[in-house]
Amino acid sequence: METANKLIYKQTNYLKEDGEEYRIIVTISLDDDCHNNMCDWSITADIRQKNKYGRYEEYMGCLLYTSDA
């Protein structure tokens, strides 16, 4: 029996705080990377800060939840 490898949902939001601007990309993932018909899911965030040139640079990344921890 074949199962789907991945189901991913991404949402991008922008935040302005104390004169700094951030881009936050939240990813919710359900996958079976081991191909053993046991799906794991996780919620991660990629946070980038806007620099003085208007480009977003890496600021912080975090794992908010994982079912296999």
C-alpha cells in the first residue's frame, strides 16, 4: 500500500515591532519520511529581519512542535 510522502501548509506573516520589520514563515508538515506508514507532524517557524538595505536576513528559526520528539 502506497501512502503520500508529505502534506505541507505554509503561511507568511509580517510583523513590525520597535521599528524593526520581520517576516515569519510558519510551516505545518505531516510526512512519512521513513516510509513505514507512520506519519509524523511538526510546526516550524523561520523568522527573518529586514536589514537597512530592505533585504530579509536570517534572524531565528525554531521548532514549535514535533510528534516524534
